[in-house]
Amino acid sequence: QKEVEQDPGPLSVPEGAIVSLNCTYSNSAFQYFMWYRQYSRKGPELLMYTYSSGNKEDGRFTAQVDKSSKYISLFIRDSQPSDSATYLCAMRQASKLTFGTGTRLQVTL
Amino acid sequence: DTGVSQDPRHKITKRGQNVTFRCDPISEHNRLYWYRQTLGQGPEFLTYFQNEAQLEKSRLLSDRFSAERPKGSFSTLEIQRTEQGDSAMYLCASSLVGTVETQYFGPGTRLLVL
């Protein structure tokens, strides 16, 4: 079993929809939780990070962490075609990041 | 702040050849990381440096791989006697030691071994 599980998708939604992306993890030692966005053939770009259980909002993006369930989510409101990318969850233990496989999102007009 | 840069962006080589990649981190960042990403997968940790010191290496990093950061600034990753299974995107990231220690990634070097 992988330490971080993420549905690879693809996930296709119409413009304006609310998108929900999720990851589960098994390692209780993970301390920080991040979401990266990766466009095709580019490096990952940090979107959000969280430490404690609860919600964190930044514009159209909301990150949610539930440590008791070992479950994290990223919500995207009012999705745009420019949001079409692969979304990677990442979790940090000490200095090392462990990534999920990424979920490919397509926002259609 | 020009971000993390990597060179070359693409490399095609024949099996058995040696290749070397370079990473220039964000200037004030003292930690530098190497990851490998294959198609349809997330990046996998390979190794990281704090200043010049290599502090951790993944078991994924076979003895054909070597990384250096001689002056605590740029880093090189060398792969000797390349194999087709080495074909991947090699990503570099840098961070500043601290509580959150956000890692910022470069654009990657895409390696194809024929």
C-alpha cells in the first residue's frame, strides 16, 4: 500500500463548477500537507499548504485537513479552463515530501 | 527572485552513456532537493542537501547516481551508464530551513534514454 493515495482521474467538469480533489494517507508522522498544481511538461507549482486539521482558504481555493481520518481535500470554486492541470497532494515528514500520483483535471467551456 | 532553474530542459541519450543535470536554486535557499517523476506518477524523493552537505539519500538512488552541491549553491546530478528505466523527469526544488519550509520546484529536466 502506498503511503499517499490519490485518484488519478481524469476528472472533467464544466466551467464554473466546484471541484473536489482528495487524498488519503497512512503515515501519522506527516506534519505538513500541500497541494501543488502541475501543467503539462512543467514543474509543480505550490498552491496551498496546511499544518493542522481544519480549513484554509485562498481565493477560489480551500484546503481541508482531517488528521483523525487521514484525509485531505482541495476545493476549487468557480473553476476556469485555466485550472486544467494535474493536482498533486504532498505530505511532509521531516524534510522529505511524499506525493500522491496526481489527479488530472479538465475544465471545459 | 528568478525561481529555481534547471539545465538542460531536455536530454536524449543512448543507453550506457553518462549524463549530468544542473540545478540553480533560489538564491537565499539553503536546502536543495532532487526528485524523479515518471509518467502518471507523482515526484519521488531522491536526495537533498543542506548547504554543501548531502543529508539524505533515497534507496531509489542507485550507485549509478551521484549528486553534489560543492559550494552550497548550484547542484549537479549525474547518472552513469544510463538505462532505459532512467527515462523520467528530474525535478529540483529548493527551500529555506524553517518551520514550514516550503519547497519550490524548477521546470525539470526531461531525460529520454534510447
